[in-house]
Amino acid sequence: MRRIEIKKLDVKSVFKILIYFALIPAIIMVLIGCIATFIGFITQETMAIFIGVGYMFMPILLVVFYGAFGSLFALLYNGLANKFGGLELFIEDK
């Protein structure tokens, strides 16, 4: 069994991975927003239009916040891992 310690995370790669993870719920939210807006226009229901438009713009904030906070936490991890030690993984050889 090998022991590996992760002392540093690349901020760009953390940002990219979190953007990829945020894209799937963002696409689903945009689709729900388009459907709600379409139904709101057909039925003349203003609340459905407001909800639909909100669901179409919220994914932008979702992706931005995922990327920003993920990068911030990667920088924080890099600073604390140098001081206190990094994440230790145990890998079993077969």
C-alpha cells in the first residue's frame, strides 16, 4: 500500500473541473426556464414568465460562483497544505 500526499492543487484545473460540473445543472435549469417561459407566454401567466426568465439567468451566476469559489478554495488549500500538510491518499497495489 502506497501513501501519496497532495500538497498543491492547480487553480486552473480546479476551475475547469468545477465549470464542467456546473454545466450539467446549468443546462437543465435553462431548459426548465425555456419551458416555463414558453408556457407563461401561451397562458399569459406573468409569474411563470418571471420564474422562467430567472431560471434562464441563474445558471450564469451558478457557473461564475462555482468557478470563483472553487478557485478561492484551491488557493486556500494550497496555503494551508504547505503549513499543515496535504491530503493523504492510500493506494493499494495489485
